[in-house]
Amino acid sequence: MEKVKYVVFSAFLLISLLLFSYGCTYETKEKGFIKCAVFESNNLKQGFPTAHLRFLPVGVAFVYDDGTADVLIQKKDGTVLHATLTEKDELDEEITRNLLDSSEYYEDIFVEINSDYYYAIVQFDLDYTDYRDNYDKLKKLCFSFKVEDVYDSGEVIFGVVALPEDWSYPLSHDDASHMLSNMEVVKRKYFSSSDEDDWYTFCLDDDDEVVWYDGMWYGKTSKDVDSCIKEGAYFNIVIRCDTDTSVEFYDKKYSGEEPYYTSYWDIECNSVSDCPGGQWKNNPYCKNNDVWDTWQNFECKNPGTFDSYCSPYDVHDSMREDCGETSYGSWSSPYCDGDVVKKKRTVTYRGCSNGACYENPSTEYQTIEDCNAKDDWYGDPYCKPSDLTKVYRKYRDYYCSGGSCTYSEEEKVYQTCGAGETCYNGQCKSIACYSDSDCPSDTYLNNPYCKGNEVYDTWRDYYCANPGTPQAECKYTDTEKLIQDCSTNNQVCYNGQCVNCAKDSDCGSDGFVGNKFCQNDDVYMNYRTYTCNNPGTPSSFCSYTDTPKLIQDCDDVTQTCQNGACVSAVTCNTNDDCGSISFGNEFCQDNDLYWIKTIPTCRNPGTKDSYCEDVTETLLKQDCGETEYSDWTAPYCKDDVTVVKSRTVFERGCNTTSPACYVNEKTEDVILEICGAGYVCSEGKCVARPTPTAPPEEGVTPPPTMKPISPFREEKKPWTITLFGFAIPLWWILLLVLLILILILVIVWRKKKRR
């Protein structure tokens, strides 16, 4: 057991260490994942097409079996832009152009190659945990470049060399030498000037094999792309213009000089002093009519290493320039602009537009008063005795003078009277009437109204006042007159007319009618609601509806509704409400006397579903006892030849005919022996019968003496043993002893085995 425990503990410890070490190899990159180096070489093979162009490595795409893709693009700030393409954004040989065009990729990382001087290595660090875990569903791995300039057309070859994840320093000339001399061409592409500003993407299938160096430059092998992704590899894209892969590169190390190469693995910073100080991002915008921008400080990440970079922190938006407030000059004195009184002032508008402050001076004008708008008649109209055909009135004509309004006044004709008219008290008047007949006819105004329950209207009586004079005019007097009494026809007055009803209350008062009744086992009563139909119109009429309304909610458990009232529906609340317990109906069972116990029982007590039920129970009324026997008497002679013994039997039981216990006493005799011939019973046993002896006759043999035989005596069988009155065969005893011995042996053997 101890060995098993040790093995289990060791296995657990080993698995834990493996899991810990496996998890520790994953690292999420916070900085860019693309690095470049350009190396100088010579071209020993002349006559090949010469290509000279400039690339911008932009990003990489993980394309999966389900049609989705993860795209990584290195941005200007050194961070990585991640985009997920769904199945509808299918990515094949080219990454979606809009995504790349809209991204701020890192334009400062570029490679420039030609067949005469240079070749380039672009390294993609794909040690990203999220995508390593998806290696098993990878379909393609695509690398994207932007072709900036094509100086000379020609063919370019691309090779792929993968390095393990523990690679942690930049490529040297020797490293590049190994890659260049061992690269295998995976893509060829002819570039011309028509490819400028275009994208070039080439993809590797998941099962494509690339050059793999396990342990730096020792142990060159080939490995599937998805296996390299699983390892978190560095994918190095070797780019050359020389199509002969066996060409040797220029190497000055034998002369003591370091070969020339340019690399973008430079150490960016050793401390914060190598990073710029606080500065604006120069992306001004307008906020609250002032210029705002983003302020950022910098710190050195991974100082003194090739992964070092200056990272912004404490980035926040702040006001960069206060554009000031709009200012207003003083108002000038009022002045005349035609017949309009005005004033003016200088307004300087200040604010922010398109991320810059502006200042725009302007003159603001304000109208104080429009003099022409004040031109109007003045005073009351009047008559001139010299000309009663017209009505005259003063008129004021306003104008601007000296910065204020003034006026000139003149007499003007206000109204010219018509034919048959004359000016009278400043009005053109005609002689309106000479008598009452010249005035309108007397009439009702046809505007009936209600007064009480009666319909009234106004009677207008016209007459001529000052008849035959300019002051003549038709006047009238209004008198209230009764039109109709609505009470006559049991109607009501509404809006100046008699109608049957104008509102519901004109038809009657709502309320309960009739008697209470039962509905849904509750008490209801009809509630009558009166309604005035087409109220206030000649077609109005009254109606009513009777609606049953709940008056009393009977208890659903204990009550029911009868004859319009809630009554108790409970038959019983307890067993006592159903009667008393009774006993009777005796009968015999198992030779004892039983009877029936009747228990009145209340079911669903206290509810309207309650009812009484008799529950019966069979009970023992009397134990009649068991039959008893007295002891046997000593053997005695019942007659001359019979030997018997006897005892008294007390029979007890139950009489089924008339159920009751009974006791019957009787004597029971048992014949023990019947004496044989020549024997007689004497004092409870057979003895030889005494007979007179006579000499036997000659030649006659006397009969032998007969032994008495008991009819109850059994002859013993051979090979049996009598035990407790039973004859048991001897072989049964032997078999039992053998079984006991076997059982003892089994018990002893098991005890030894346990020890």
C-alpha cells in the first residue's frame, strides 16, 4: 500500500510540474510583432532580371476551417490591431483591402531589396497564446506586404524559415547566412510598376512544410505550418531578387570587418531619458469653443533590450489654447438711416473651428425705431360746415431727423359720404327711417334657451327713433317669451328644446331592484342602471340594464347559498355530531366470541362537503379459552378383558348457532390392553385366568401358554434409535456428525488464513 501511495503522489507531482511549465511558456505580446533586417550581398550570377523594389510588411492572418479569420496588423504606435473576420468576410489569397487601407500600419518598418546589393529578412513573431491554441483548426497562414515602389521590374522569390519560440535576440549576419543558404522557395512573384501601392499576400496551407531549425542552427528539419504555430514559432520570410538560391552573399568577416546590414531590431531606449518628454499628439480638436489636444508622457518599456520601446502613459485630453470670448464694443449714438432710427457697435467673434482659434470682427446694427411705422390719423373725425359731404381728420406723417422721429401734421379727408348721406358728428349719416315700418320686422331671435323646465326665446321689437332726421335710426327692444312647457309631456328642457332625456339621471336613479337570489353559490341582486340614449336630442329615449351584483360572498368552505341567503352547509364538525359509538352483532371467529364496534365518523369536518359515515371495527368480546385435560388415571379394568386409562376433558369454544362461549365436560378413555385368551383383567392388568387342572388325556399335548399382546405396542425396527418418542434411523445420526466435522474444519481453515 505504501508503494501505491508513493507512485500516485509522484505522478500527481509530475503532472503538476508539467502543467506549470506548459502554462509558463505562453506570453502575450504587448508590442509589435514584425521586425526587419536588410543585409548587403554581392551577385555572383550576372544576367538575371534585376528587380529593385520597396516593401512594407503589414500583417498576418490566421484563416480557419470554418471560414473565419483573425487578422493582426502592426500599428504606428507599436501596438497590434486585431480584427476578426466572419464567414461572410471570406479571406483567401488577399486580406480584405478595406481593412488594410483603413489601418494605421507601421510605415517606418520597410525593406528595400535589389539583385545587386541587398536581400531582406522579415520576422513575424507569432508567439500569441490565443492563436497557438487554434493551431488544430488552422487552414491557412497568410502574410501581407504593401508594395510601395518598384524601381526596376523583375522576379522576387520568397522563402520561409521557422525558428523556435526560445529565440530572443536579433538576427546577425551569420544567422542570415544560414537562412539564405538553406532557404527553400515557397513563392515566386514578378513585380512591375503596375504593382506600386498594391497589396501582395501569399498564404501557406496548414500542412505545408517549411524549414525548421530546432536549437538555432543545429538540426535543420521540415515541419508543418500548424505544428510551427503550436510551438509559437518565429516565421522568417527571406526575400531575394536573385532567383538562384545557391548564390553566395558578400561577407567581409575574413578581412576583419563586420558585414554591413541595416536592422530594425535596434535598441530604442535604455532609460526614460531616451524617450521624448511630455508632448501633444498634434491632433487638435474643438471643445467648448477652445482648442483641445491629447497630452502624453512617455516611459521606456523593456529598457536596454531589443524589445525596448517608448510607451506613452498618463495620456489625457487637455485644453491646448484658450480661444477667448466674443467681445462687444459700445453702441454708437442713434442716427438716421432714411426714416429709420438705428445704432451700431463692433463685435469681435472668437471661438474654435477645425482645431484652431479664430477671431472675426463684425459690425452689429440694431433698429431703434422705424418712423414710417408711426404714420397715423390723429384726433377724432369731424365735420366741416362748408362741406358736409365729407368727414375730415388730422394726419401725422413721421420722419427721421437728428437721430429721432418727428412729424408734420395736415388736414385730410377721412371719409367721403355716399348718396343720401351727410356728415353728422364726424360720421357719414343717412336718414335711416321715417317710421317703424322702415325698420326690420319684429321677430324671434331663434335662439331658444331653457329656463327651469320651459323653453324661452327672445322677441325683438323694432321701432324708428328720431324719424325723418339725420339722427334717425332703427332701434329695438328684446322681450323674453315662453315657447313651450316641457313638463306637459313629461319631458325635460335641454339646450332650448324639450327632449325625453338629456342625461342618465333623467331616466331614473340607479339602484338595486328585485329580490336577492343565488348565483355561483353566492348571494346576488340585480342592479339597475338607467341610460339616456341619444341624450339631448329629439330622438332621445331611456333604457335600463339589470346586472347581477355580488351582495354577499358565501364562505366556500362552510356555506352555500339557498333562497338568496348564505346558510351553513356543514353536516358535521366532529365525530360527536354523527352519533355515539355502539357495539353489537356478536359472532364466532377462531373459536372465540367477537362483536362489531360501530364508530360514527365525520368526513371533511367543518366544511360543506362534510358527511357522516359509520366505520366498523371487529373486536374480541370474549376469549372462550382452550380445551383443558386432566391427568390420566392409573390403568384400571373397564371389563374382564380390557385395560384402560381415563381423564376428564373440558371442551371450551364458541357456539356458532347462538354466539356465546361454552364449556363441555366429558371423560376420555384410552384402551391400553385387551387380554388374550386365557387371560383376565385384574387390578389394571392382564393375568392368567385360573382354571381347574385335569390330567391330560393320553396322546393329547396341552396348548402352550399365550403371552398377552397390547394392541398399542409397536415392534422395534432394526438400526433405529428411539429419541423423544421417535424412531430415528442410525444413518441419519452418522450424516449429521459428518456435516458437523466438515463445518469445524472450514472454520479452522479460515482462521488460519486470516492470520
